Amino acid sequence: MILLALPNKGRISKPVNEILEKAGLKITVRGRSLFANTVDEEIKVMFARAKDIPEFVADGVADVGVTGYDLMLERDTEDRIDTLLDFKFGSARLVIASPENSEINSLEDIKDGMKIATEFPCLTKKYLEKKGLNLEIIELSGATEIAPFIGIADLICDLTSTGTTLKLNRLKEVCEVVSSTTRLVANKNALEDEEKARKISELINAIRSVMYAQSKRLIMLNAPKSNVEEIIKVIPGMNGPTISEVKSYQNTDMPMVAIQAVVEENQIFTIVNQLEKLDGRDILVVPIERIIN
Ligand SMILES: Nc1ncnc2c1ncn2[C@@H]1O[C@H](COP(=O)(O)OP(=O)(O)OP(=O)(O)O)[C@@H](O)[C@H]1O
Ligand SMILES: O=P(O)(O)OC[C@H]1O[C@H](OP(=O)(O)OP(=O)(O)O)[C@H](O)[C@@H]1O
Ligand SMILES: [Mg+2]
């Protein structure tokens, strides 16, 4: 049995649940309780704040968990937990920023004794120490961007993704502290337990199969048999396209075949145009939930 810690709120909670559901790991019983069962009776789930998950996994309260890389660093857990995979979403950069009208434009302009407001006190402190700087850290629990304007800090160290919040608050980026995405992490002891490691590996494979399928589409069409060679050049597919005969056309003067192949989503536009030129008909482009190789 493994216990998987998932974020109960916040922006990474929904995408993580969606991936798990597509992976076939549906959460079955979930009321107001912070624990839940899944369709696999050997995988139980606990819900917690993304911020607390690194600590829960490091301590072995949970065997595996989903959290942000920034939060792992803030809780000083990178040495105590293993990263199993990068979900590649929830991407944000932790940056130091100063008011647009300030003279602090780069790391060299930051001086000892300045005040810096942040939700990430440990990570900020470690970064500044590494740069040989000693600043006063003002710990806040959100809306950090306001700190310079109410006079409690010269700088902030906060997450930015689209850059909108910085701009809206007339702040400019000074330097990047770390770049983060959402990760699947595991307790080191859990990985040494044969039974848990097997379950964890099943979980990784299921998630990978969903992530791999995300950028792919299944393309299906009917086409004249005589054009098959040309069509194969357009849709090579993962292992070559699957080609089958369309019965009702076999005794006509234009025998048809049905073709299907998995292709990259970003090539669909070009491929469909090429297939139409090769007399492809009834072309279907279908999303794929999982690809298990
Ligand atoms: N603007 C953003 N864009 C993308 N990812 C972000 C952004 N802000 C935070 N994150 C990432 O989301 C994760 C934070 O999840 P968490 O649930 O703690 O925060 P949240 O979604 O900001 O919720 P709240 O601020 O309400 O507590 C972190 O790993 C962080 O890097
Ligand atoms: O670059 P952007 O796309 O504008 O995103 C950055 C903002 O997102 C996060 O705030 P959040 O919404 O989590 O609020 P919080 O500060 O209360 O955590 C972060 O702390 C920034 O304020
Ligand atoms: Mg936040």
C-alpha cells in the first residue's frame, strides 16, 4: 500500500487530479475527509497544502506526493526526497524584484542591510548568502508585491509566471532565484521497500503514459489504395501507420483503404492539408488519453 499526498487547494490541485484521472487512478471515496481511496486499493490518497507536502513526504507520513520544486527547496527537503517526474506545469520563476523607479537593477545593486519581503524566507536567505549578501528578510504570507509601496521592504522575492502581477505593481525583475515546476516526489525509504517501489513504478508509468499522449493525436482516414505509398511518407506514425482494406470499395475501380496513425499535434495542420491533396477522405483527428509503450 502507498499513500499519495495531493494538493487539496491552489492552482496545481486541478491539473494534478485531471492527470491522475486520465491515468485511470480515479479517486473513489472523497467526502470532507482529508483521506480518500482510489480505484486501486493499494493506493490511498491524502490531501494537504502543496506547501506542506515536501515535509510530509520527507518524514514518511506520505510515501509519494505532488508539490512544486520551489516548495521542496523552501522546506529544505531536496536531499531527503527523490524526484520521480516533472509534470512540466505550474511553471513559475522565483525572482527578486524592485520598484520600477528604484536604482536597483541587478544583483550588484543589492546591498547588505536592505530589506526584502517574501513568502520564501529560507530559499531567499540561502540564495542571498550564496551571493555573499546579508539582507533583512521580512516574511509575508501573500500579496508580497505591496511591501515596497507601504515602506516595509526595498525588494521582494516572489513568484512570477506571466509577469502581469509585477507589472501591475510597478515592479521590475532584478534577478532569478530559481525556476520551478510541479513534481512527483517520493520518500527514500518507500523506494527501498520492494512492494511500495513496485506500486510507485506503476504510478509513474501511468502518469507518463498520459503526459506522452498529451501532445499526440490519432489521425484516421480513408484513401485510395493507389496513394498509400505517398500517404505513408506524410504520416509515418509511431510504428508505421495501420492500414486496413475498406470492404465496400474492394470491387470498384478505386479500391480504398482505412489508415490510422499517431502523430504530433503540432503537425496536424500540415498533415491534414497534405492528406487532402492525396485524396484522403473522412479524415478524423482524435485526442488520445494514454499511450502505453
Ligand atoms: N503565477 C503562477 N503561475 C504558475 N505557477 C505558480 C504561480 N504561482 C505559484 N505557482 C506554483 O504553484 C505552486 C503553489 O501552489 P499553492 O497551492 O501553494 O499556491 P497557490 O496556487 O498560489 O495558492 P495560494 O496562493 O492560494 O495558497 C508552487 O509550486 C508555485 O511555484
Ligand atoms: O506573473 P503572474 O502570472 O502575474 O503570477 C504571479 C503571481 O502569482 C502568485 O500569486 P497568487 O495568485 O498565488 O497569490 P498570493 O501572492 O496570495 O500567493 C505569485 O505570488 C504572484 O503574485
Ligand atoms: Mg500563491
